Amino acid sequence: MSELKRRNVLRMAVLYAVAAWVILQVAEVLIELAKLPDWIGTTTLWLLAVGFPIALIFSWFYEITSEGISLEKDVDRAESITHVTGRRLDFIVISLLCAAVILFAYDKWWMDGQPQQSIAVLPFVNMSDDASNEYFSDGISEELLNLLTKIPELRVISRSSAFSYKGKGIDIPTIAAQLNVTHVLEGSVRKAGNRVRITAQLIEARTDTHLWSETYDRSLDNIFAIQDEIATAVVEQLKVVLLHDAPIARETNPEAYALYLQGRHLRRQNTARSLEQAQTLLQQALASDPGYAAAWDELSSVYISQGSIGLRPIDETRTLSREAVSKALVIDAGFALAHANLGWIVRGSDFDLSAAAQHFERALQLEPANTDIIRRAASLTASLGRLDEAIALNEFVIARDPISHSGYHNRGLYYLYAGRWDEAIASIRIALTLSPGYGGAQYRIGVALLFKGEPQAALDAMRLEDSVWGMVGLPMAYHALGRAGESDAALAELIEQHEQGWAYNIAYVFAYRRETGRAFEWLDRAVEYKDAGLSNILSERLFSDIQDDPRWLVFLESIGKSPEQLAAIEFKVTLPE
């Protein structure tokens, strides 16, 4: 061992190992930036491995002297300068370690801040002669986005953020910087009869250069193959290493597909007429292809939307939506969004959070990076009283949907549940900046202000709320100000107009006013009306003043929402890196 040290063999081993690591890191960066073939990195690794024993053998048999390199056996021990060489080697090792630290910081922080495998899919431009074909170009873009979302190794910006740039004429580097992505997929769609021409372009945002482009001029019968080919090209260009088989588009006949895209487009408009039209179109799609799972799932969403704006009775909404999504899962048991949809229905109508958790877990097994599923999973986690987890899940959603108001609003709601009043107000105000007039936002700001002891500011916020939520908030704000008559009148109006749909909310208004008996009376009505709000009862701070009442825990246990019952529900979301 002493001879190994004297001849600097050990120092050479350390020097070589550190130098090899630095070389490999530099090679990886250069290969990525210059888009060089992957075999270059593999070859470099093998060459360095072969060189290691050679370097050790060299340091054993040879020595650096003042006159150059000589065989160790020919050097007089009295004239040996191995101790000087050793110090020089130590200096080189320290320098290389500094370089290694810099490379590590680059990889951990700079690269994390600018994800290398990230993409935004912008809405493709409608180049058809018929402007009404906009639904088709938007639909193709969204289908491509959904296909790429199924790749956990790829960070894909959600539809709401990516589509927010539609028609705004903002340049690609600016969009990429705002969405924090390195690549953008854009294109155009021209549809004429049974023919479609799709042009797709993948752009590297930093340099604003085209990495790949292709034009597909085919019949509608080939529309799903085109989507698969574009997704495959993106994966290849971004050098994404897949751990599983690449996802493929679900196929149906062209007629059903076009009806489905149009129905989905209309459902999002969320008006009485658009929802009625969406229902008709989706039913036509299913008449053309009864085995079209996506159309059944979308029809379920239409029924839910109709119920949410009062176009259907609550019981009828739950029955129809459950039947439709169940048919989707019979057809395709691996349909992730349908599992999430059913979990949402079960959570709101049956109050069965355990069953909902099972559906969400299955959905996330199938599509672990889908932000729509994770957004709903965060809501379920909040219902279970696990607010830190809910906030963490929602941060993931915001990172992939940074221009969507719902992410910031939901984060504000979870902060509200957690008693973090100032953070709740700040987050909800961001949501209002992105979507002025967003329903419920001013109300929740008002609730936070009530808890902060600012009743006049709370009343001002409630008056700005242009929805039923404002009617819920006014009785509490008037009560906090000591204006009992106005509080009673506002509460009476709320009950008269919205007794059945808002029984749960009426219950916590009474709880806030410390009318404990009336609060429990309305909680019983909420159970009778199957009010979906009961799912969040454990987290709702407005019930704080009645939680010491012995009836509270009895009630929670009767609906399966006691802390012990919820703690026993196994539900853990593992976010993709």
C-alpha cells in the first residue's frame, strides 16, 4: 500500500475517476444541445472504461521527473520527485471536483428550471374554407395533446393554458418562456369532405428553429394513424426514453369521430343550447358507433354539466351520468378519464370516498401525468382532510397548467381549508386576474376576510360575487357586522330560492351564526338531498363553531366522514418526476 501511495497510483485512480465523470457530463450536455447521435455517449463511456486500467499501469511503471517521463526502475530514489507530482495531482483533482460541482448545479437547478423533455401543443390553425370546421382543428390539437399526456416521461402543458394563446399572435419563444417548456408543437388543419391535410411542426423554443415538420394529405379514415405518427415523431425528436409502449389513438369511424369532436366543443360552451346540441351530436356518434368509449364518457360529462346549471333534476343527472360512464368502462376498462369521471360521480352522489379513491388510483395508474385526473385527485385528498397533500398535488397541476384560473382558485380553496387566509386571498386573486368574474372566487375571498376579522371588506367582496355564492356569503357578512335583520333577510332569500341545491351551504351559514340546532337540521336535509358539498365537510372551516357539539361526531360517523373513517381510506398519489 505504501508503494502504491509513493508511486501516486491511488492519486491517479481518483484523478481518472473524477475526470471521467466530468467528461461524461460534458458529453451528455453537448450531445443534447447539438442533437448528436446517442452512440457517441456510449462510445465515450467504453473508451474511458478501457483507459482506466491503462492509466493505473502507467502510473505504476512510469514516473514524471524534472527531465521528463522515465521508467520508475531507472529513477534514483534520492532524485525522485513523486511527492511534488503528488501535490500537483491533488491540485488537478480539486480543480476537477470544482468543475463537477458546477456541472451538478447546472444539471439540478438550471436544467430543472428549463425541462428538456417538455412541450406545449398549440391549437392547430383551421385552414378549411368553412370556418365552422374550427371544432375539428381544435379537436385534432387536443387529441394530440391527450396522446402525448399519456407519456409520463414527457411534461405536457395542459389544454387550458396551451389554448389560451389561440389567435393572439404571440411568438413561440415568448409562449415557451411563459409556459416554461423547451418545445412547441403547432400546425394547421384543412378539411374538405372526406379529405384532410394536417401540417405539424415541432419547434425548439430557445433558438426558435424547426426540428421537424411533416404534411399529411389523407382521407379521414387515416386520421388516427396520423395522430400516432405525429406523436411518434415528437418522442423521437425529443429523445424521450419510454419505459412502456408508446400510446396509440383509440379508433372509431370518421363520422362518429367528427360528431364526437363537435359535441365536446359544444359541451365546453356550457350554455343550455350548446349542451342540448352536444347531447344530440354525441348520441348520433354513438348510434354510428355504439362501442365508442370516448363518446360515452363525454356524454356523461354533458349530463353532469346540464345538472350543474339546473337543466336536469339532481337524481336524474346522477343516474344518467353514471350509466354513460359505466358503459365507457365496459367497452374500455383501460380508459383513464372514464375511471376519474366515475370516481368524481361516486364521490359527489354516494359520498363514498373509499370507492372514489379506488377509481382515481386506477385512473392514475393508467395516466400518471394527466393533470385533469390529478386536479380531481387533489380535490378528493382535500375531502379526506389531507390538505398538505392536496396543495402539493395542485402545485403540480399549476406547473403544467400555469395560465389556468382553476388551478389558482383550487389552491386558494385548499389554503382556505388550511386556515392560511392571506395565501388563500392571494391565490384566488390570481385566478380572478386570469378569469375575471370566476364564479365563487369573490365569495371565498370574503370568507377569508371574515376569518381575518375584516367583516366590512368581506361584505364588499360578497357584493362583488355575481352568482349564488354571493347569496351564501351575504348572511354571514351581515352577521359579522352585527346587522341581524339584513342577515336574516338574506338567509331567508337564499333558502327560498335554493333550498334543495344548497342545503349543505345553508347549514354552515347557520353554523357560522352559531345557530347549532338549525345547522344540524340543514345537515340532515343535505343528506336527504344528496348534496355533493358533504364530501368536503371535514375540511370546511365554517363549521368550526359547532364542532364541540356531541352531535357533530355522530353526524360525521353516520355519513362515513369522521376523522377516523377518513384516515382509514388508503389513497396515495405518486407524482411523476
